[in-house]
Amino acid sequence: MTERPVVVIGAGRSGFACAATLAREGHHVVLVDRADTPAIRERAAMLPESVELRLGGYPVDVAVDALMVCPSPGVPWDAPELQAARARGVPVRSEMDLVFERCRARICGITGTNGKTTTTALVAAILERAGERVHLGGNIGVPMLDRLDAVAAADWVVLELSSFQIESVREPRCAIACVLNVTPDHLDRHGDFAAYAETKRRLVRFALDDAVLGFDDPVTREMASVAHSRVRYFGLQPGIDDGATRRGTDVVSVESGVPAPVLPVADIPLFGEHNLENVLAAVAVARAAGVESSPIARAVRDFHPVAHRLQTVRDDGGILWVNDSKATNVDAAVAALRSFPGRTIVWIGGGKGAGTSIDPLADEVVRHARFAVLNGASAMELDTALAERGFAGRTVVPTLGDAVLAAAGVARAGDVVLLAPGYKSFDQFRDFEERGDVFAEAVRRLASHPVSNV
């Protein structure tokens, strides 16, 4: 066992994965966290005995004498404890950095402000349909670091990668790197849009074989200038010579300017034009991986919405209840509001802001919703923005549970009741998943305790 410890900061899924892996490799691991909860201690009991647990806080110099420090994704990359460690020459490594270093298989990395999870899950489904052995991970599901022993060199590892994860990897070398889109988000973490976009660009800079880029987004299209690999595009605008696009009523793959049909757009079982773009991205990635059109089409037709991404919770009495809790920023909420042409929307929104303008969201609510139920930390900000636009159909409630009851009171046949908050969940919930689960459960309770419409 090493004498100098490896310090792991953050007792979440990523931190536990780092602690367990490094302890098995013979390191003395110290796992620290500012929180001290029964849940953390229960999980820590499953770690190797060589892991030392320090909960309830830690000093800034916690890692200055360490062999290495591994922060969880939620720890800012310029946090004081990391800066102090760097100043003493201590390497700062993340769980995802360790994955890239240790993974024997081909990696397909997918990032973007919106659409990452759906596209990542769809790419994995397509590769599996084509007969490949696939491991899905990154910012989705169980930490990949815990599963690398089961990964063979001939496999595919398909990773959803957040900006937090990419910035912490020294050389994110993906066989296929895909950047879907880049719009302002996480500016409270990255400082400004340029720094945020640069984290995504790094994935393209280190791509080994193919970079797949959103053609319709000028920010992602420009990233081709830093690619050392082949570049493919996806999108709806004309001009794509290699990649995937829509031609008439079909999704088509394009190779050297020659289009080949993959499947009719009408066969895509997902709401919204943004999900058409996610499908196009997945098609372009799959073609880069050498998959033929037939398994791509079969996988797309059989694909079901990922939880909390425009997921139908209930369809009863002509009212469709939709959970898009993953719409944690303005652009995602705008896309959700545009996903139900011909239907009226009762919108549930609000949460914790991320330092971006809400004007586009307020404008879209006015265009597409007939009523807005606002809750959470940003409720009054949203209420003011909608009032300034003369939008009278709105109410402010304290919690998401209250919002479901209020929406049930105004919803009528033909409506879509849409949870697409446009904000982070941390004002009321642990994460967007807990928010979506609470919404779904509140909607299910309506079946046994119906609310009279007003």
C-alpha cells in the first residue's frame, strides 16, 4: 500500500467509484465530504477496509500532501482545495480521467448542452442492435470506472459527457466524439460562454477517428477547425456532405454527398423536432462506427423516451401529462414547449437559475402555453417576466406538488400538462431525477384523488 494517501473529495457515485478502484489498486485512500449522513455511511460500509472516511467537513489543505487528489464532478475545477494541491505539485485527477486512462475499448463520447442522454442511449441501442457489445456510462447510470474489468478491447464504451467531466480529463481521446449543440449553461461554474464552449471543443480536439458535429449550430460547426479526425455533421440545414440529415419525409445518411434513406421521420417514436436532431446525431455516429442502415432503423423504431425527457406519465381524459424534468435550462424548456404542435399547453416551470437570461423562455411560454404554473426559487422572476408580456394565465405556488394540483385544476381535454422547468432542481430537490419522480408520483395520485377543473 502506498504511504502517501490518495484524497477523494465528494462521497457521491463518482467519489465512491474512485475510492473503491484506487483502494483495490493498493492505494491508501482518504474519502472526504462536507456532509455526514446515514446514507453516505451506509454506502461507505461497502468500500474496502483500506478507505479512510472523513465526513462533516475538511480543510482547504486536505490534499496538499497527497499522492493524488480526485474531486467529484460537483467540485469546481478551480476550487481552493484543488488550487492548494496543485500549488504543491499534487496531480488532480477525476473519475472520468481515470476511465480514459484505463479503458481498453473504443470510446464514443457524446456531449452538448441538450440532448446528451437521449442521443447517448440511442447510440448504445443502435450499436447493440448491430451486434456490438456495448457499455453505457459517463453522466448516465452507474459509474464506468466500477465496470472497466468487464470491458474488452473489442467492445464499445458509449459515454454521456458533461462539461464538468470533460474539463477534468487531460486528454479525452474518443474514437468517435460527438458535440450536439452549445448554448449558454453552467455559466455560474465556467465563468463565461467561451470557457463553457471550450470544454466541449476539447472533445473534438482529441478525437481519434471521427468527430460528429451539429451543423445547424454555428458554435459546434466551427469546432471542425480543431479536429484532427474525419468530420461528419448532422442537422436540418442544407449543405451536409457527410453525416445525416432530413430529405423530404426521410432521415438519410450522407456519404461523400450521396444520400441513402434510413427510415421515415414519421417512424421516430419521440416528441419534438429537437428529438429528430438527436436521431440524426445518432445516425451519423452509428455510420461513423460502421453500422448499416437496417439495424439503425430498427433500433430507432423500438426506442422509448429516456426517463425525465419528454416522458409520458399519464394520458387520461384527453389530457397528456409529460415529464421533462431534464429541461434544466432555457433552451431545453423552449424545445419542449415547441414539441406539441396543434395542442395547448399548461406549463409547469421554475427552479434554481444558472445565470442565464430567461427572456427566450418567457417569450416561448407566451407563444405556446395557455396557462403557466410557476414554483420554486425563480417563480417570482418568471411571474414578473410573463406579466411584462401581458400573459395573464399564470399562478405562483410554493412547491412542485402544489403545481401539479394547480395544473390539474385548469387542464382540460386536449391539453398537454408539461413539466419543462427551464431551471436546475437544486432549490427543492437533490437532482432533476428526484424532481421528475416527485412530479410523476403526484400525477399518479390524481387518479385516485381527482381535482375539479375550474
